[in-house]
Amino acid sequence: MAKAKARLLIIDDDRSIRRTLTEILEYENYKVDAAGNGTEGLVKIKTQKYDAVLCDIKMPEPDGMEVLDRSQQIKPDLPIIMISGHGDMETAILAVKKGAFDFIAKPLDLNRLLITVRNAMDKSDLITETKVLRRKVTGKIRPIVGDSPSIQHIKDTIERVAPTDARILITGENGTGKEMVARWIHEKSNRKGGSFVEVNCAAIPAELIESELFGHEKGSFTSAHKQRIGKFEQASGGTLFLDEIGDMSLSAQAKVLRALQENKITRVGGDKDISVDVRILSATNKNLLEMVDHNQFRLDLYHRLNVIPIKVPSLNDRQDDVPLLAEQFVIDICEGYNTKPKTIDKAAHEELKKVNWTGNVRELRNVMERLIILSDKTITAADVRTYVLPTAPMSSNGTSTASSSNSGALIDFNSDERLQDFKERMEREYLAFKLKKNNWNVSKTAEEIDIQRSHLYSKIEKYDLKRS
């Protein structure tokens, strides 16, 4: 995949300088925006993403030095290159000491300009790569946030059972953090040096689940053009996490049961037993015992999986943890956006605790991202009442049929709702209606609305849709 063009911003009150720099940099294949004063430049920095900024020092208020100060508050890692006249050299050096990436003296030297911009791009790329790597490294061991008794019980249970090879069944509603619990069990186990392999049983078509889990031999079916190693083999020596285990077909359940009993698997189309050393963690949002009663889940497999049960509470059952989670999400999201973390006032925390979190922790994270984007430096109670609104169908006159649990206001076309938010809200309601109409038959719904089943599963996860 080709790398996207780097995007630069030029802030200079001299139109000829802006035009010249734009022409030079666009010729070098950069995407360039321009602002004629510091105020316009700061708005662009705040609302758009740039890889570097070229800013003149001598401008009407705010001048370049103030733009530098304020841009560092908005996006601390954004490289700022100052443009200085000969009389501004001392100021330019001061700017570098204050955090500017570099300065270029007027009249502009083409080679000097391009080298400085290229170096700024290298710094920007390095910062981005470092953050990605840091998230990959720390993402596995990020602590489970919460001080409530139920969360403390889960932490204590993990400490006890992780060092063993006992199989664990993690239950709870969608979005409660079952995967994080599974990852923490792996990290605390004697297998942490091995692989943590996740399989979302709900996202894999029934006819492919056995190939996904156990692998297949070349030629075993029409599209099997080469041998494939399954998830059991990939996880050997480590941990296999079977998410949404309740969606696994009865045929696959039988083979999983054999693998647990004998520590052996057979690839699809093969006749050779392959020994595997895997610890099984599984999770579901369904009542497996009810499924057993309806012959949808094997009782013997249930008992094999449910050696240690861990129930993850809904967010509504641990509302005192909401402020802690909200603060952690602010840090994570602002780091991802490369912006200074916003603060949340106490009244906003209290408003967040009043929300009915039907989507649990996942919904709270999405809400905090919305508040970060739409709020000022401090997230207030008014922001929560304004932007944390329930999703509701639209009536014929364009207003919502449900009112906000916080403000009692109806959602209508006269609101300040962003187009993207409105489109996503409508898409969510459309999918919920179609799924309910088809009694949550995902295959039938996907065919009716003409999208791939895997795409529909992704939408269900994105919008935290669940059978009511």
C-alpha cells in the first residue's frame, strides 16, 4: 500500500511567501494548506491533522512565538518550523529552545527548506511509530481499571488461577471487557512467553470454523490451495481464547471436545493426529445452560470449559468505576490523537454515572472519544448532557421518539449533531430493525440488506447491537 502524502501547514501573513512555499512543497509531492494569520493557523492545527507546520515569526497578533506556545499545548508532538528574517535570528534561536523543531532564515534557501522539512517528516514518522509500538507493547498488560468489589474479585481470581492450566469460562454482556480479562490471565500465566491466539467464533462462518481452528490439508476442499495451520497449532505452548463460544456449531464443538480430552487435533482433510499443548480460555454473552436445554450446546463441552467461571459485571453494576474508566480513556484517546489530555470536572463524572450504559465499557470509550472531540479543554456536565444522548428511532416529523435520560431534549434536525454521527445513528437503528425483523438470523439479514455476513458482524460489534 502506498504511503499517504505528508500534509503541511504554512502560516504566514505574506501572500507571496505562502504562494511560493506552497508551489515548492506541492512540487515535492507534499499536500499543503495555508493560513494568512496566527488565529487561522491555530484553528487549522486544532481541527485538522498535519505532519509539520511552517510558521513565520513576525506576524500581527498572535505572532509566531504565541502560535508556537499554543500549538504545543494543542499538539505537543507536532513539529513547528519557524521562518525568520535576519533581524529575528535571536528570536528564532529562542523559539528552538522553547520547542520549535528548527528555523529557516529569509530569503529562503530551497535546499535548506527541503532538508528541514524532510527532517521534520522523519521526526513525525518516528513519533508515530514509537506510539504504535508502545501501544502494542503496553496494550497486553494494561491494568483492569476499577476499584469496585466485583472488579477486585476478578483481579484476585486472576492472581489465583492464572499460574495454573485450568480452563476458564468468562461470561458477561457485550462490551464488558471479557477479552481484557482473558489477556490478563495469559499475561499472569506461565505461558506468557507463548502466543495468545484469539478466535471470534461469531465472526467465522459455520462451514469455515473447523478449518480455522484445526487447519486443513491442501486439496481438502475446493478453495484449499495450500496447507493451513489452524489456531490450535498456532497457540501450542500458549493460550487459545475462544470468544463467543456459544456461536460455535455442534460439529465444531465435538471436535473441540476431543481436542480438550486428548490434546490432539486432526486437520480438515487429514488423517494424522497432531499433539497440541494449549490452554483454553473461552467467553460468551449467552446462557450456555439454556442453550444446552435447547440442544444448541454440548453439556459435556460446557463442563470441560467451565472449570473456573469468571463473570464480568456490566458497567451499570459498577457505576463507581465510571470516573476511573473515563479518565483512563481520556489519556488513551488523546495520546492516539496526539493532543494534550483534557480534564473532566467532578460534575461531569456524576453525570456520566447516571447514564444507562447498555453498551458497557465499549460504549463508554466511544462516548469519551465523542466528548474529547466536541468539548473544550475541560469536559463539563453540560457537555455530557448535550452530547451523551440515547439512540432512538426518528418519527415522521424528524424528531426522536425517545428523550435524553439527562436533559429530556428531543433529537431533531435543528440540533448541532454532526453529519457523521447522524449517519451512524441511523445506520444503527436500521440494522437493529432488520435484525429484529429476522429474529437475529445474521445470514438472512445480510442477504436481505445485500452486505457480506462478516461485514454485518463487524457492524453489530461496532454498534454494540444485541438481542433484546
